[in-house]
Amino acid sequence: MKVKDVLLEQKKELILRLQSQYIPRSVEIKNPDSNLIKIIIGPRRAGKSFFVMRYLLDTVPFGYVNFDDEQLTDLEKIPDILTAINDIYAGSRTILMDEIQNISGWELLVNRLARQGYNLFITGSNAHLLSKELATHLTGRHSVTTIFPFSFQEFLQMKNKDLTEAEYRESLEEYSLTGGFPEPLLAFIDKKDYLIRLFDAIIYKDIIRRYNIGYPQGLGDLAHYLCSTISNEYSVHSLTKISGCKSDKTVKKYLDYLEQTFLFFSVPRFSFKFKEQVSSHKKIYCIDNGFITAKGFSSSRNSGRLLENIVAVSLKKDELSGLINFYYWKNAQQEEIDFVVRVYHKIIALVQVCTKMDDTNTKEREVRALLKGAHDLKCSNLVMLTMYEEGEQQEEWFGYSGVIRYIPLWKWLLLPAHEKLGYSLSS
């Protein structure tokens, strides 16, 4: 098929997509009116291109090309693609380019178009675009906006009604199982089947094929295992044994690929000593709860971990926006705090997720860890995320004391970032 015919087919698909239901996102494109190259990054099918399309639809005419089509990934076809865009979209100087990472040498094309005065919006499903490639080739002439699957707040917009507190909790439990990928939620298709196919497609298209993986089963086994151990600590060496891969080096490379494609992310253990922080075990989290439950995670026995994963994803968004850094903490007695939040060199909040406050032993363990962590880390802003409890309470444990804010998780997820953490992020 000729390049122009491919782009005409894509235009028809674009028109159809713009007629479908749209849930407004809680993020904004950074520097939309500047001459910077606008990069929109995030997992496949999280709604990146639809988000940009809806923005551009209300602002300027734009051309569109989707490089997820294998017929367009040959760099030699670029002149034909640009000619076709000019013909089909009447010489528009604004172009949306989808999944740009599929073209080898994409950064040369982008730089060239930027020099020619085009207003470029580019989506990508590979986090590598955020770091080395952007820093090396675009040298600061870009802004980055991150789009994840629906947040809990965006998920609630689909219900389009006022909710009671009980309904908010029920919605949170539903969200913890379904996750936030827009298409299966809005189109009412089989969620589990969709998410399994999407997960496997990311593994194959964005990792196995892109990096020419020689032992794909090891990669697949590793990804499946990680889905079943969300919020657990891991060591590269233990993952090597479990996945059957040849070496720790291979597993480390696979983990990097899985994080680049936004399937998983790691949270380091906090330490004031950098060497100790780097050498310690990390914790693994998944970008969306739907992947976890679709790949066989037992939700009935692990609802607490599913809710903890939601909190981790919320903090990850803030981290990618440059607002915070976050970690977990564990002392020599193996007492643990789920999340340590830092702004620059200051620890601003300690966050614990505890959904079983009616279990006395569980509550005591979580409170004890918070109080000891507050002492060791010199942080008095203590947050306990619960299902029901709310308010502030002075807690004590054998010489350790502090005021803990108890916040229902559904309510915490709806707060602005600074209110979640009880700290002005502009300080």
C-alpha cells in the first residue's frame, strides 16, 4: 500500500476515534503554546494519543501519523510521509506523531522538522525517550507530559454521579481489580482478555522484537512472576533462578526493558548512605492493577497489596512530574514503612497503607514501624491510609511517639499532591 493510502486510512480511524466517549484527564500538556517539542509518554493504550487529539481538536488543525503501522517504520519513507501529511491535511504546521520509538533514528526526523518550524506533538511508549535519547538529541528543546491509565479520580468520572462514602469505597475496590486502562472500561469489552493480550503484546512488540531477545520464555516467565509478587522485595540474583535465565546480567537487562515499557517500576530502599541504598533490595510495582489481576494474582488474599500498588502508582506519577522522589524503609528489626517521600534532600512524609485496622496485631505493627521510622528519619509527618478510619491521633510505643494522620484511601487518592503529603511541594 502506498504511503498516502496508509495515512488516509489512519485519518479515517482518527475521525472515528474522535467520535468516541472521552474522559477528561487530570493532567495538562506542558508548555502547549511554546515552540518546544511536546513529548507525551506512557504505557501503550493508556490514552496518550486520544488525549493529544482532543486537545488539538479545540486549538489548531493538525496532521497525524501513527508509526505503530509497520508499513511506515522504514526511515527511507519519511519524505513520502511528510509529503502525504501536507497533501492530506492541507499543509498543517502542527503534527501529531504516534509511537515514534518504532522508527530507528526518529530523533533526526524530529530535530529536522522542529528546525523547519513545525509544531510537534509526539507520543511514545518507551521510557527511554525520557532520558538518554531526549537529553542527547533534543538538548532541552522539549517538554515531557506523562499519561498513565485512568487514576481513581478519572475512573470515577465514568460513573457521572454523586457517591456516598460507601460507594466511594466500593468503587475503589472495583478499581483495584479492573485497573484504569480506558478502552475495556469505556467499551465494556472483556477486561481480562483485553489486558492479557495487551500485556503480551507489549512484551513481544516493545521488548522481544525491538531488542531481538534470544530467550523470550525467560522474559515472559519473569514478567509473569513479577505480576504475582507485587510490593515484594526482590534481588536480581533470586529472579535469575526463578526465571531460568542464564545470568544476573540478563535479568537486570530484562528488568530495565520491563520498566522502559512502563509495565513495572522499582522502588529503592531508603538509606542516608548512597552506597547502601544502591546495593539494597528493591520493591516491584506494576503500572496498572488490571495487569496484576489479569495475569492470575489472587485478589481475595492480597487486596492490601493491590491497594498499596495503587498508592505506588500515584506517587510514581508525582515522581515523573519532578515533584518528589520516593522509597520504602526497613530497619534492622525488619520493621517496614511502605513509602518514604522526599523533596530534594528533605524527607517530607512517611506513608503506610493499612487496610486491616480492625486487626490489632496488624495495626500495632504498622503504627510501630511509623513511629520508629519517624525517629530514625527525623520526620514528623506520618500518614496512615486506611479503608474507614479518619482523623489525627497521638500514638505511642515504648518511648516512641508521634501524631499520625489517618486518611481513608479513597479520599487520599482524590486530593491534590501537596494535600496528600501534607507539604507544600513548591517549598
